[in-house]
Amino acid sequence: MRVKHGEIPDRQWQKRLHEIIFEADTPAGKAFDVVLICAIVLSVVVVILDSVGSYQAKFGGFLYAAEWFFTILFTIEYVFRLLSVRRPLRYAGSFFGWIDILSILPTYLSLLFPGVQYLLTVRILRLLRIFRVFKLTEYVSEAHILTTALRASARKIGVFLFAVLSLVTVIGSLIYVIEGEQNGFKDIPTSIYWAIVTLTTVGYGDLAPKTGLGQFFASIVMILGYGIIAVPTGIVTVELSKSARSTQHCPSCSAEGHDADALFCKYCSERL
């Protein structure tokens, strides 16, 4: 197939840009992510300080200029992200694509609607990219495995939560019968609230049984709570043992979470 003039240099440039922005297994990519994370943290600090009256009065001009500096910086970064993938609309519609646009949009909207700029604290969500800095360590692979395991465990955990809701309803009803309104358990919903707090071992202490039978029953519920906490842990642990994913990032649609031996993207079929 004949290659059009200028096509190969463009693809090489796009591939290099993609490696720097989306991958952290090269010195340039890792440096880019570190600088980006530092900029995100600083930009969030600027937004927070700007909301404090005393700091705003003293350093308002500096904070305003800093906010626009970070906004322009992140706008350029967002444009580069779109340019570095073959399907920019696919990335723009992804989770991180929305976070990217939401992190810069409030500043521009503040020109029309003052006060909207404080919504820029959403930038803190972009710190989720910090995992890409550690692509060569165990942390990123564990993050992918954990996400996969949680998705696989969703149905089992859902059944478990339904069982817990049924259990706290029964426990709440029993403690209501045992203690009664005279000891603060004025109705079954309030008693169910106590059951949830006790079963999860939170123990606010705002409501406690007064009778001997009630205290004995509460002790059983507390011990039962420790056993129940272990159930979802076991469910996720089983799924963790089954999960193994690659940290490879698709250069076309920006999808992650592929199998360790995958050669093609399971979402868009492009070669990895």
C-alpha cells in the first residue's frame, strides 16, 4: 500500500507524544507525570487559598494569575492528549477525558459566572494518574488487579449487602423489643440505625442498651460484626487471585486493563 507524503513522520511524532503523555515506562514519560502531578497539587492549593479571605486580600492578584497559568497549562496538556491518540473523541468521552475538561472549564466560565472557579478542586481527581508514575513497580499492576477483582465481586458483594440489610433489620427489631422506648429505642428505624452502627463496630455511643439482656445481645452483635467484616474481604481476595492484567495503554482508544499476554486492544482491536 502506498504511503502518503508526510504520513510516517506524523505517526512517529504522534507515537512519541503518546509515550510521553500516557506511558511512564520511559524517563520522559515518568518526568512528564511527575511534573503534571506537582502542577495539579499546586493548582488545587491555589484554589483553596483563594477561598480564604485573608489570603485572598493579600495575594489576590498573584493567586488570580497563578490560576490562569495553571488553567492555560492544563488546556495545552489536554490538547496534546487529544493529538497523541488516534481517536481523540474516544479519549474525550472517557473518565479521565471528562475530568480533564472539568478541571479547566470552571476558570473560563468564571469570566461569565463569578465564583465558579472554586469548582476547580475537581482537579484533585486527576491525581489518580499518580499510579502511572509507578508503572514499573507493583503498585500499578495491583491497582489494575484490584479494579478487576472488585468488578468481578460486585454481584457477590451485592448479595452479601442484601443479607446484611436483612440482618440489621432483624437485629433492630429485636433490640427494640428488648429495650423499648423508655431506653431510647423509640422506634424500629432508630433501632436499625443502632444495629448498623454496632454491627459495623463504629460505635458512636449516642444510643446504647440499658438492660442486662440488651447489653448481652449487643455484645453478640459486636462479635458478629467482626466476622461479617471478613466476608467481603474473602470475596475480593478470591477474585484477586484470579486477576492478572497488563499495564499496557492502548495508543488508539486509551483503554487499559488488558490481559498480560494481549497483543490487541479488546475494546477497539488496535495493536497494542
